[in-house]
Amino acid sequence: MKKSQLEMYKESQPELLKKYNGKIIAVTNGKAIGAYPTILGAYRELEERGYEEGEYIIIKCTPGDSEYSAFFANWQPFIARSANV
């Protein structure tokens, strides 16, 4: 089964951190193809270079998984309803 760009990024993350820690990078097949000041700038340049969406990911290179994971909590209180109300 073919690996996703994210899976390949995660595998190569330790090596990428050595050079790009804290920078926004574009990655394809686990290799950085550029570092950029903004996400939009990266997207525009890759589009100009002929890359198709899905061939790369744009991510801020940081340790851990905080840049590609999210935690959502539902803090809405539970309200019990009575049939007699």
C-alpha cells in the first residue's frame, strides 16, 4: 500500500528537524523541497513549479506531532431531560 505524504514526513521527521526545525517546509516523498516564510508563499511557489496537490505537504517542521494532530473536546454540558417537563 502506498504511503501518504504525511506518513513519509513522519518517518523522515528526525532528519528534517536537524536542518529545518521551526521552519515552514514543503515535503514530497519524505524529502524537503523548500523552506518558506509563509504557508501561502510555499503553496504559490509549488504551484508555479508545477507540483500538483497531493504530491506534497506544507508543514511547520517541529518536534512531536503538534503540527499534524488536533484534539477536540466537547465542553457542552449534558442536560438531562425529563419526559414530564
